[in-house]
Amino acid sequence: MIHPAKKLIILVFLSLIVSVQSSAYTRTDRSLEAQIAEDIEDYELHDFSRIEAAFILSGVTNPDTLKHYINWYNNLLEKVRAIPFDPSDRPGSASKVFNYLHATWLKNYQLEATTLLDIVHTKTFNCVSSTILYNLICDDLGWGTEGFETPSHVFTIFNNFTQEVMVENTSPMGFNIMSNLEGYTKYLAHYYRQSDVLKIGLDQLYYHEHKNGRRIDNTELLGLLAYNQAYFARKKKNYARAYELIMLAQLFNRDSRSNTKLEMGLYYIWGKKLFEDGKIHQAFEVLADGAYRYPDDPGLVKNTNTAFYRTLQIFYEERNWDETFVLIEEMKDLDILEDQYRDAILSLLTKWAAFLSKMNQKTRYEQAAALYKGFAQSAKD
């Protein structure tokens, strides 16, 4: 379920991103990113393959350029298919593919090398880009894969082998990491601050990581590309773009364990920026999205209430009842209204009812009266 405020933002987002490119990949005059946003709206890809989506989420905007990168992938896949495999030893075959990729394309680990374009152009990678490439190739070979996302990392899991095989894609020694758990735990410690390692305990690091993780399919895995792009946009203080990418990422991955801090921080900072710039209704939409996603965060709830009431005041000054009605319905759906605002809202609704009655707007008057009655009753309860 997506909060109504978020649906509105997505529609605006889709309508604003346009392109005049035309080719076999272009279904409409909208950009590739807008097209995959629409395609994934029901949390599944229909018009695009995962590898197409992966390159688009990596930053490809031109349809002809997309075809170029798909050809690169298909050529790589053909070379992998030429590797002599033992059909009776699927883990051994998967290990050969893993070793081949690390010998040819996954040369240098870099934390910020998060896209497939980094792999193609510089042979640099991180856990997201390497896991996506490996998983999609293995899927095309008929070996079903999933991701396992934790608060700080992502791995490959093979889900149709006779034994569970987990792969750490950032290390050439990372195939079947469970066979050397002690060594792997030491490797995992590199992703944590030393103070956190000491607090958790090195011997407990693997269990800490995995008890807070979850399996994700390869479509959800693609969402991590959009999250990482959002991270870089936020780093550049391009909060509007970061927020667009967060919304896109959530359509792919609805419960990203590794991006909670990124999301919450962006809800706060972008909502605050919009509010300070006088874009109060937009601030409410952003904060309402955050409060819907994190209803237990008191700061987001408080800020959403502030933006909600200020927006109500602005709409009354503009005598904009229709937007007022929609706004109140959205807030009712959130069910986070703080008691301190109830009397003020009742007072506003009284003014609205008087105004709408005077203007002989019967339907709108009845809406205002019904809302007043509902708020008055909830105050008693």
C-alpha cells in the first residue's frame, strides 16, 4: 500500500520526466526512468527485463545507449556459457562463473562503484553492482538466485541447489562463505566501524548481520541501485532528485534494510527545506510519506502535524476547499493527528461550513459538516 500523498508525488514525478528519444526501446515519449517507474508500479517488471532495468537504474538515459549495454551483457553471457560446466555439479559450475567474473570484470572493489556502468567502464564494483551482475547471469543460466540484504551489505543466495550456498561477491574468495565462517566474519568486520565491532563482538558479527537481514528477489535487489543513486544525490545536496530516487527505489524494494537511515534522514532534511522555502503543502507530502513509512518515529509524526496544520491554514486563506478536503482525508488515513491540533481544526471547519453555506455550495458544506462531526466525535473518544 502506498499513501495517497505518495501516489500523487509519483504521478507528478512521472509526468515531469520526459524525453524526445525514439527507438525500439521507447514505448512513449517519456524517459526510460519514467517508463520503468510505471512498469514497476505493481512491484513487478513487465515491459523491461531485469538487466534493462539494471542499466537504466545505473544511469542510462538514451535508448540507443541502453541497447549498447545490453549487447555488452549478452556478449558476456555468451562467453560464460562457453565455460565447460559439469551438469551434475551446479555449485561447482556457479563457482566457475564467479571466478570468471572476478578474473575479467570484477577487478577492483570500490565502495562507491555501485552501478553496472562502473563495472563496464572501469572494472570497479561494490556489493550491489557485483551481486546484481552475478545473480542475473546465474539466473540466465538457469540457476535460481536471490539476494540477502542486511543493514550494511548484500549477498547472493542460491535457492535451488541441494545445499544452501551463500556468496560474498566483493571478495575473490567469497564463494560459499559459510564453508569458512571464521574467515568470513573477519572480512565482514571491514564494513563496520571498529567501535561497533567491539560493541557487537567479532564472534557475533555474522549473527548480528543476518538476524537483521532478509531474503530479497532479484527485482528487489535492483532497488538498491536506485537507493545508492539517491545516496549520491543527497551527498550533493540535490534533495529533490534524491527523494525521486528514493520513491523509485521503494517501488522495487519495499523494505530495504540497508537504507533506513538514508530514507529517514532525507524525509527530515527535504521536508524541512521545503517548509523553510514556503512550499508547505509539498513539505507535508514528503513528511506524510515518512510518517506513513515510519509511524513510530516521533519526530516525523510531529513535523507532519506541523506541516498539516499550516497547510490547512493556507488553504483556508486561499478558500481552497477541495484541496482541504483531500488533505484532511490523507491525514485521517495516517491516523497520527496530535490532540493539540483538534480544537484548531474544529474551529477551521466551523469557518469553512459557514463560508460554504453562505456560498450555497451544498455538497462542499456537507463534506465540511461531516468532517467536523467526525473530529468532534474523535475528540470525545
